[in-house]
Amino acid sequence: MKTIDMYEVGPRDGFQNIKEYIPAETKMAIIDGLVQAGIRHIEVTSFVSPKAIPQLKDAREIVTACLRQYPEVDFMALIPNLRGAETAVAVGMTRVAYVVSLSASHNKANINRTHEQSYQALKEIRETYPQLDVIVDLATTFGCPFEGKFPASRVVEFLKDYVDLGIREVCLCDTIGIANPGQVRDILRAVQQAYPQLELQVHIHDTRNMGAACSLAAIEAGVTKIQSTLGGLGGCPFAPGASGNLATEDMVYMLNEMGYDTGVDFPWVLALAKKEVQLIPTGVYSGHHIRIDAASRCFR
């Protein structure tokens, strides 16, 4: 039975899009529920300026509580710059995510940097904090709202500098949800052949209801790390047309039913997704998915 690691990114990628501040106690209640359900990899926040994303102003508090209560869980945070890395190290984090877009246009729209600026910023982080385990999130891997789709060779070419910098893990992100299973297989095959040493994750948005199909294609191509958000929460305001993420409970159900070992209790995580709807009143309940009006940076 093949083991699949579910990477829950809702507490960062989902919550940051909600205008109304979610109390830290509510966030922790959901994170507690995720841990109780069996999730062992959680991206809990981003160390970003509260002026940019007011929702994540409690990042230090959340991370401190998570590390204290659940030392066995792999907690991560997104860092946009050196200051974010400094804060992550100060509060005791050892794993962080750093985002850059394959699309130059989306990189500028999302994080207001050129590709060269993004690379130099990460180089500075690596030199200053070599002990940090940095995962590169490659946004718009499967298509950009401004530049369209890219060939697999472009992904391989773009990643070379980051691999040479010492990056050992990359998450390939379908930021606007336009990937298809064949494209996922083709890009993964090219990246795996070029960089067999890389650990790979996928992060698929569910804009066209193909999040599960594309994630399954990635698994069949050898990927064992799948990102998702509880209730399908999230979206990218800097990527026109993007809707929510792949729902954790949907993916867990499918994989458990197929005989994969996710280590996640489906009834528990489904109940938690329904509870999330009650805890976050700004959500629009549809089935058991939450669709949110995006109002802040998505970073992915």
C-alpha cells in the first residue's frame, strides 16, 4: 500500500483570503482538528507584513502555539523575504516555503519582483540561514493568466538555478487551475529526468474540477506529497479566473478508497470541514466546499 503525505495549507493559503479577521483561537481549533485527523504536514501561516495581509498578523502566536503543542508535526510557514526568514528562525521553525512564479508577469503581480530579484532574495536567505530547509513553490507551473501555458522544457530550464543553489524540494503549483492530467505527467516526467534528486510536491487548484484528477496523475507519476486545503478554501486574486484549492477531504476520500495510505481519518476530516464553515462565517457554503471572495495576496 503506497503512502501519500497530505500537506494541508489551508491555515495559510485559505485563511489569508478572508477579509474578516479570524481569531487565533479559531485558527488553532482548526489546526488542532487537522492534527487529530492525522494530518502531519501543515503550512500554518506566512511571515509577511501585517499591512500586506492583516489576517496573518498573529503569525508568531500561531507558530509558537503549534510548535509547543505538537512537536511531532511538520509545521511550515511561507516566507516572502529575508525578514520573514529571520522571524521564522527566531520562533523555532526549521522548514519554510519560498514562492516564485514561472511567469514573469505573475511574479511581478503577486510579489512585485522580477525573476532575478526573486532569485537573489532566496540566495540571500540561503546564505544567511543555511540551516533552514527551504521548499520552493513554483507558481504558474501549469499556466499563467497573463502568459498562457509553458512547455515542460521551460520548467526544467527555470529550475536549474534553484537546484544549483542547493534547493532539494520543489512544489509545482497550478495557480489558476488549468492543468490537465496529461500535462501534469509530461511536466513531472521532464523535471524528474532532469533533476532526479529533487523531492516534488504538487499544489493543484480546482477551478475546473480537475484538482483530484491532476493530483492523482502526479501520484501515478511518482509524487507522494499532495497539497490541499480543508474545504477547498482559497484562491488567488492576482490570478484572474482562479477559484479554490483542491479540498483535503475530497482527496483523502478518493485515496483512502483506492487503497492508498494517507494516515488521515476521512470521517474526522469531513466533519472538520463542515465545522470550518460554522467557524468562518464569511465563507459561502456549497455542498461541503467553501468559496471565498479573495481579497488579499495568495502568494501561490
